[in-house]
Amino acid sequence: MFVSVALLILIQSIAVVPVTVTSRSPQVEVHEFSDAELSCEFRTENDKNPRIEWKKIDKDVSFVYYDGHFVGPFHDRAEIKGATVRLRRVTQVDAGKYRCEVSAPLDSITLGETNVTLRVLVPPQTPLCDVPSSAMTGSQVELRCRDQHSIPPAVYTWFKDNHALPIRQPNATYTVNEFTGILTFQTVSRADSGQYHCEAKNGVGPAKSCQGTHMHIDDLNVAAVIAGVVLLCLIMLFCAFGACYAHRHGYFSRHRGSQHSGYSHPPKEDFKHTQSFML
């Protein structure tokens, strides 16, 4: 008799489960403009009609599904089955953390919840490339490539004359950072002249490339630089000689005297007092 009662209590305790909420896919990844399923499954103890709510957890909490209806930007592009939500044509704006909440007032534990994180994958866009049209030999030159919209972030490959530049090349005159997209020549030479373009890829969609730009490397004309310096020195020497010659021959003094030649002090007798007239 005692064994039967104990067995009955054990069976009842196993059968009675308070509200529990779980998700089959806590992490969801989908391509942009495809549908996303946010899984939410629950079990209740007594309440057959629990209240189901979905919220998006950003800096501020906003409702997705409330009081039996989708709200905000989801009201015309989402559907619910049980507690699982399907969002249609998701974009990067929809990415983030969502929370499924099930409220069962008749259960011993009245509230259960689970979180689902949605990540929206975005294929590469045509990268922005910055390639200088010319540079001088021996100078440091940077070529930049950037795609700010791809998710996950793109990796970059640089091409010279349609041939990929290896990231690790023995005795290379350049370095490539495949994550920042920067190609650096520490001391560029004429051999580095050519057409350069960059390719961005992230494994989500097809790779994208910028238009090729030709970079021309000029030798530094040492003779022209020396000639320019000599010419400048001659001009300065000529100006100094001219100023010295003018000073010795009194051109500056004559000029100063001419500025005052039109003025003379009035004679003292011009300032005699005269008797006032009385009416």
C-alpha cells in the first residue's frame, strides 16, 4: 500500500511540469532578404492558453508580438505558429537579440523565457579603392581598399596587372593586410608601376572588385633639383647685391629725403599775436 502511494506521487510529480520555454535554434544566421525563423517552444503545468510575447532587446526593449498581434515594422511581414515566429525578407535592421516570453498565471512558475540571436549576413559590396596615380621612387606609398557593409567583414586581395599579390612573399617590397585592405610599399620603385585593383569577399555572396587604376612611379630628377637650388641661390644673391648697391649710392636716403622735401617750417614771425578787435 505504501509503495503504491509513493509510486502515484512520483508519477504525478513527473507529469506536472511548470512552464518551461526553450528554443531549438538560439543562434540564427540567414542571408539578407531571406526569411528567418525564431524558434520558441513551451510547456505549461495547468494553463492551456498562456500569454505569448516577443520582444527585441536593443538599447531599448521594443515589442515584436503583443496581445495576439505583430506590432511596429513587423505587423505586415511576420507570422506565428505556436510560439515560433517567422520573419519575412529580413535586413540588417532586423539583426539582434529577441526574447520569447510565455506567461502562465495558473502555473506554479508563471513566467518562462528564452533568447534567440538573429544575425543577417550581407554579401560584399563594390569596395572603395584609393590608388595614387603617381609617386616618386624611394617614397612610401599606401593603397587602400574598404567595404564597410559586408557581414561578416570582408577580406581583401590586391591585384597588379590582374595578378594577385601574395600576402606572404619572400623579399617582397610590399606588405598586404588582408583584414584592413591596406597595401604598403615602404620604398616604391619604378618596377612597382602598373594597374592595381582590389577584391573583397566574405563567403556570403560573390566577390566584388573595384575598377583598376594605373599607378606610375617616376624617378627623382636629382639634376633638376640641384639646378633649381642653384638658381634660387643666384636669385637671392642678385637681390642682395642690388640692395647693397642701392644703399651705397644713396638711393634709399634720397627717397626718404624726397618724402619731406615739400614741407618747410614756417618762419617764427608768422606766429605774431595781433590785437583783437573790440566791438
